[in-house]
Amino acid sequence: MWSRLLKPLVNSRPSSVWSCRSLITMKLKTSQFQSLFTDGLTGIAELFEKHQYELRIAGGAVRDLLSAKRPEDVDFATTATPEQMKTMFQTAGIRLINNRGEEHGTITARLHNENFEVTTLRVDVTTDGRHAEVEFTTDWEKDSERRDLTINSMFLGLDGTLYDYFNGYEDLQKRKVRFVGSAEKRIQEDYLRILRYFRFYGRVALEPDDHDPETMEAIRENARGLAGIAGERIWVELKKMMVGSHAAHLVELMYDLGLAQYIGLPVDGAIEEMKRVWKHAKDHSPKPMTLLAALFRCPEEVERMDLRLKVSKEEKTLVLFLIKHRRELHKSQDYPDSLKPFTDFIIDSRELDSQSKVCELLKYQGEDKLLAELCRWSVPRFPVSGHDLRKMGITSGKEIGTTLMELRDVWKTSHYQMEKEELLNHVKS
């Protein structure tokens, strides 16, 4: 069976579509799909087939494959229970690792230096907007129904058969982002799905404002539910949304729908400033915090955001840097094409990542030409040291420090061109 699957596949587009009740199936034949069949996956698949358990690719990996992308992570779903999987893997001598998700049905097996995360089909018995109590099932449609978006609710058999119960493939073709069934019900099962909607909209949709009005109303009515979601989970979704398409529109929409106060953003965010920054920076791969920095008017708002989202020290430092220097560190009026104000700042800075922060500042300011130059620029080494001055007979530590500062200013004035002897001649004179 598996040797047949590994034969070259000639069709680059899905074919053979038919319908059975609500189920739509089709055959996928792409190079991206074929590339998944490593020795590890072949071994895992043969094991499930031997024990007569169904095994399919699930969720985001299916979406990526249908978009002609090779997924970075591949999750699998099965009719086998966690106990059945553990027995099967252990009998075959396959190592099990990190099985902290077992209570939710997930077992991770390692074969041929690859990890395979396999989850038992399940249904949500009870939900509280954050967590769910699950019950295992062998019904693929019921598992599909509990997922968030139609484009994430499909399964792909290892023979290339697509199983689509909620028109996810059609939505993907039309670049539509819809909840499975009732948007309100899906959201109330897990309020984080509100942000997942925006994140995937930025990845899939062509137009910035092609939202279903009923979905928008469901989000508005359930915005308060985000208050109970852990800040770390919110921040993961926000970051992914900010690097997708339509980020400025989506942030403005979240404000219009009343989400900002529950997700750590300033209540009175500077929306127009953020839209301006996004327009200039979006083609230069800005960091998520570079775009969000435009919303903040003062450091106190950043502190409140950090309390809610618990961002990393690096991310917090960057947003505070941008707020502080976005107005005071600019290109020279006399020499608008000169990097010198920025390179002088980097030279004087004691921070190791000052150049990367200034790059983000130039993205924020829309200085494309200066950004390109700074990316090519390497920090020059100041050629004079305290040891050089002591050799000249200067022994006072205070005097050495003052002299080095004066020489550094002279060196900067020369655009970092003066060499050691030239600088030391200034001391002699």
C-alpha cells in the first residue's frame, strides 16, 4: 500500500470531487503531499493499518497542503484511543515522549528521529470558554464539528483523500474565513477563537473588509469573554495576526468591536498612527511590537499591557525604545540622506542589540532608504583605548574617561574615519 502512495504524483491540483450527504471528498495529488512520506511516517502508517485503526492528517496541515504549501507541523487524528495507541507503540518498540496531552487524547511517538503527534477523535462534553472536557469518539464528522473554522476542520487520508464536512475547501478557494456552524457557539466554547478568527483572516482573505455581519455581531457580543483568557495565549495570537495581511484594518476592527480593553491594548489607542506605521513598514517584515508600538502614547500604557500579556523582556524593551525615540531620533534636516544621527546613537549605545532596535525605528518612521543602508552598515571599532592613553602618561582614571569621550566625539565627526595616530595627536596637541 505505502509503496503505491510514494509513486510520483502527476496532478498538481485536487481532482475527483464528489459529495455524500454533508461530506465532500476529493483526491489530493501534489508534490507537497508526497514529500511528507518519510520513513517515519511510512512506519507509523503501516502500524495503524496493521491494527485496523484509521489515521488521517488533521487541521492546519490539511489547509496548507490544499494551498500548495508544505506544512511545518503535521498533526494526525485517529480512531484509536490513547491507551490503544500506547499499547500499539510500546509493543512495536516505538518511543513515546512528552505525553502531557494524553488526557485530551494526544500521544506523541518518535520514529526515525521524527515526532508524530496523534490525537484521538473527540467531542466536547462541557466547555467554559477556556477549557473543555472531552469524550473520545470514532466519528470523524463529530470531531470536525468541534473545530473552530471551516478551513481548519478538514482531514486528509494518507491515500490523498480529502474529507471535508463543512465546505472548508470551498471557503479556502474563495478565501473566506467562517466558523464551523454557529459563530456564537464556537466562540463561547473558547473565547480565544475570536483572535484566531482575526489571525486566520489575515492569512487567508484577499480583501481587508469582507467579514460576515453575523460573525462580527457574535464577536462583539462575546468580547468580554476574552477577559478570562490567559494573557500568554492572547499574545501568541496577536503576534501572529500582526505579521499577516490586513493587520492595521484588523486592529481597528478589534477596537470597533470593543476587544481592546480585554486584551491588553490601550483603551484609547492611536489608531491613525498605527495605520500610518503599518502602511510604511508592512513590506519590511516589522516585528509585531513595532506595529503595536504606534498604539501606545506613553510608557504607563506599556506597563499595563505587560501586566495583561506578560510579553518578553526583549519585546517590552523594544516598545519602550520606540515610544521614547520615535520623535527625538530623526534624520538630519541638513543631510536628509545621512545615517549619521542613527549610527552615532548606535555607537554611543551600550546595548548589544541597539542596531536592530534602530532598524525597527526606521521601519516605524518609514525611512526605507536609510533602513536599507543601516542593514548593510557594520559598527566600526573605536581605535583608541585607555591603555593607549596610559602609555602617553595619563594615569588619572577620571582624565582617561574624559579624554576618551572627547576623542570619540572627534572620531564621530570624521564619520568614524580617523585612525588611532590621528586621534592621539589631538591629545598631544
